[in-house]
Amino acid sequence: MSKNQTTDTNPNRAAPLMDTEAQAGDASGMRILVTGANAGIGFWSSLQLAQRGAEVIMACRNTGKAEIAAKAIRARVPEANLRTVELDVSSLDSVANTAKMLNGLSHLDVLIANAGMVHTPRTRRSSVDGLELVAATNYFGHFALVAGLLPALERAGAARVVTLGSLSTRLVRPHLDDPQLLENYSPWRAYAQSKIMVQSFAFELDRRLQLASSSIRALCAHPGYSISGRTPAVAGINEPGILKRTGDTLQAPFTQGKDRGAWPIVRASLDPKAFELPGPVFYGPRGWVKGGPTVSRPASITTNRDAAKTIWFAAESATGNSLLG
């Protein structure tokens, strides 16, 4: 099979949904925006939402890769309603342009803020706007995107913002007084601290939306420990080699594929009970690192109100966007 093909020899195994609870949820008639939809959790979330009848807007930095991902989804879901748009969340100009374009839609039911950097630079790098690159990609850009798309979300009547958290939020001591890591950079800290900011943002956004009597809920979900070597092969999307497959299979007792890692994100997007739950609302695998989706408990730092104020102010300062002030 050539690497340019977008289907594998058994497309039915590309999205196994063997957990009864994971299969729940009807997205018919919903319009859902997924950032970073061309690979990883974003691709599998887009596929599973398309399977459930959603109109999926795949917002990706690389439009060529976005089209390959869309073709792969259509190969598995011929009736899929997909649209691709260009979005680089590390660029505030790109975020503003995309938000302006999408605000022309009649409504937006769900915004899944998925795009992000997992493999972080060894040394500190800056975005085109001069912001620390990992924080710009994982948090600041999505903060600006949510601010820009609030009108479209409000028009939906009962919309959701779903951000992607991480178990790493429990494994690092953040330097929130240094949100752009000017003095405390390390690849691991950059990732984990950005995820602390993302989770905190989701919960503080939800609190402020409720205070404003908004119809929007902000939720957070994490994929557990999901790795490519345990993920179904999809040409052009996920093609781990034999050594990667072998190594990742040895971690099977505490890992899962990214197809299953998408379950909590899909659950957060569609769970009919989500609007009844008191905040903060956090979804994850039932077994923390793997398993069917369930409501979980977030790291305490991400629900700390003082930390939330610091994290919120950092985003407003970095992006120039005032959100629910």
C-alpha cells in the first residue's frame, strides 16, 4: 500500500467502539469545530463525531493534511458532513481571521479546543507573536479563539466549549508567575504547565459563563495515556513502524490507542447530562489512563480560584482579548 493512500485494508477496524458507553451519543444536526483535526485525538474525535451524524469543521494548520484526514474519514463514513478550514492556533492573526469567518455561520454547537503541542521544543521558542510557543499553541490561541467565537456559540442556544486536559497536570509544580516560562523553561514543564492553564481556563470559563447566565457550558476532557503504537493504522494519519508498535504494545496494561482516547472528548461533546452537572466538569477514562469515558476529578491546582485569576489575566495580557471580564 502506498503512503499516499488514505484507507487501510480493513477500514472497519479504524474506529473500534467496543465499549457500550463509549458508543452512546447522537450528534445529528450538530455543528462541531475541532481544532487540530488532522491527526491524533483530533482526527479520532472528528471521525467518531462524523459517525454520529455531526457536521464537523476540521480546523488545521496544514490544509493538505486536513484534506487527507477528511478523505480518510469519508472512506469510513461515506455520508460524513465535513469541512476543512485553515487555522494556526499559535498565530493570533490566524485565530482572528478564522473566528471572523466562522462567525458568519448561523451557529456553532461545540468548539473542541484540541490542537496542541505534545512533543515540545528542547529550548524555549517564540510564536510569531513573540509568545512562548507551547503556551501560545495549547492555551493562548484557544483563549483568543473562544473569545472570537462566543457570538456563534451563543446563537446555538446550548453550546459547549470542550478543552483538552491532561494527567500531566498532577505531575508538575507550575510557575504561574512565569506563564511564558521566561526563566523556568523545560520541555516537560512547558507541556504540563500549558495543560494546567488549559484546564483552569475551562473551569473558570464555565464559572463566568454561568454567572453571565449564558447558555454555553465549558467542559474539559483528557484522553488518558493514549499512544500511537496502540492506535489503529490509518495511512497518512497514523503509521507507526514495527519497533514503535512493539514497544507500545509492551505498555498495554496502562495505555490505550488514540481512538479510545477520543472517547472522553466525544462524551463531553455529546453527553446530555453535561448541562445538569455542577462545575467543574471533567471527563476522562474510567481507569484514569485507559478505559471507557466517565466524569472524573481534576487536579486541585486547576480548580484553584486564585490560580485561575492569574491564568486568565495571563491570557488576556498575551492575546489582547478581554473575555467575560
